[in-house]
Amino acid sequence: EHVTAADAGADDRAVEAALRPRTLDEVIGQTRVREQLGLVLEAARQRGRTSDHVLLSGPPGLGKTTLAMIISAEMGAPLRITSGPAITHAGDLASILSGLNEGDVLFVDEIHRMSRPAEEMLYLAMEDFRVDVVIGKGPGATSIPLELPPFTLVGATTRAGLLPGPLRDRFGFTAHLEFYEADELELIVRRSAGLLDVAFTDGGAAEIASRSRGTPRIANRLLRRVRDFSQVRADGVVTHEIASQALDLYEVDPLGLDRLDRGVLDALVRRFGGGPVGISTLAVAVGEERETVEEVAEPFLVRNGFLARTPRGRVATPAAWRHLGLTPPAGVGA
Ligand code: ADP
């Protein structure tokens, strides 16, 4: 709390926390989500009730955790944070839920990774503010109903489609976060540069924004790497030229594709002739988990027209071939 962005120093996690917007008004971009969520919260406040449960979906780094923190701040309610992978047994969830106080905001990151029994417990908790705690095992087991105080669940997931329908349906408000436009990212870079005390020119901020892969977390990270570069190799001012040299050094290409993005395109084009190829095969070829390729690399590649999902598998578009400096074979994208 007392760490300012400028003195958080080399600790990237501390810097990231210090750069988070604290109110809905400070959030840049996501105009529609901001307005919709603002209404949900304001209405709940006026009625003196806890807010409906909120589901936030979208690729990593677009602001899901930030929004969860803002919901808790705007409701003046404490935030509890956990994640799907941390909830392996229904009992883990039961103990978190039974520790909640009225009005608390419970943030469950990667909610699609919760175990099935925990999911089922969560349905009931969300709808009736009740859990059934099972005591004992086998035929002698009994279940004891436990009343919960009203709370707000904020779930985050990379893709809402990964959640079972019954869980999805229990959220009163669902928002999908989209990749940010370059002008929005530029505002984010300027704001962060101000907080970090980094001197920059308009061209410098724009160059970082345009290579940030539509993602605020990446924009903030690239800003820090460019700041290092400008401090060590130049006079400390982030200009267009300095940003572009630094980002070349860090292997972020002019369209913002990083090593994983390029690795996926490279495998697709050079090893599989442009596809179609199944996502699992593609993931093995780049040495990554299927989920990472599907939830981190793919949304950006699809959104920017480099990759298409077809019923027979993933296909490289002509733009992908050209981006790798190759000529698309006749027939591709025709
Ligand atoms: P997610 O939970 O979706 O992975 P986060 O909420 O952790 O993403 O956001 C990553 C970083 O990006 C945060 O440190 C925050 O500073 C920044 N950020 C995200 N969204 C915005 C936004 N709309 N405006 C300004 N900064 C943002």
C-alpha cells in the first residue's frame, strides 16, 4: 500500500501492483464494461445490498484482477483472493466460504480450473448462500447445511466457454475483456511512465503501445525494459528510436508478436505447411502446454488475422506467411 510505483524498484510484482488503477474512473479503455459494471455496483450500493456475482473473461493481462480489486474498493468491502488451481477439494472451498463475512468480495482467478466437486458446491453457495458440508465417509457420511452471509463472487477466466453452463448461468453480470486499441495502450503507457518517473517523448510512448500486443500488462512490462535500456545506453529519455531499439533487443517484433506467437506461426507454416493442424499437435511442436497456446498465443493471432480456427484445425493466413517473410502458396486464403 505504501510502496509508490517509483520506489518499488526492480520488483516487477510490486511495480505491477503500484500501477493498477484503483477506481473505475482510473481504468483506461473497456468503456462499455466500465459503464455496465459501474451501474451494477451503483445500483447495489443504492439498495444497500451486495452486488450480483461478476464473471470476467479474457486473455491474461487485460485487467481482470484489477477490476476485481476495484469492485471491492467501490463497494467498500474486503477482498479475498484465491484461484481455481488452489481449490483441489470441495473442503478447500468450504473453508474459504465459511470464513466470509457479509458483503465480502471473493475473487477466484482461473475459476475454470476448479475441481468438479468444488464447482458443485459453488453453485449452491452462489445461489442460496449455503453449503453442504459432508462429514465422514461412505454410507455413514452425513451432510450438514451451513448458512453463508451474502457475498459477491468475482470469477476470472481466460475463456467463458471453459466454464460449465450451470456455473456461468449463476453470474448476474458477465463481461468479456477485449484486447486494447493502440491509442488506449498509449494512454496506459503515459500514465505508467508518469507514475514511474520515466521521461518520454510522444513517439516513445506510441512505439511501446504499438508493440504491446493489445495488453496493458505487456505495455507496463515493455515500458520497464525500455526504461532500463534508455537509462543504460542513452540519456534516460524514452524516444521512438530508443523504444524501437530496445524492443528489437527484447525480441518483440514491430507488430507486438513475442517469441511464443512467432513460434506458433513458425511451426504452423514451416512444419505443417500452413495447416490445418490440431491444436495439441501444434502445442507439442512449440514445446508448450496446449492451454498456453490456446489461451495466450491464439486469441491475439486470431484477432490480428494471422491464424484461423477451422473445423479441421488451425490454419495460417497469408498474412502469417508474409509476416515470416515467406510467400503464401497459391490457394492459401484465396
Ligand atoms: P489479468 O487479471 O486480466 O491478468 P491484471 O488486472 O493483473 O490482468 O492487469 C495487469 C496489469 O495491467 C495491472 O498491473 C494494471 O496496472 C494494468 N492494467 C490492466 N487493465 C488496465 C486498464 N484498463 N487501465 C490501466 N491499466 C491497466
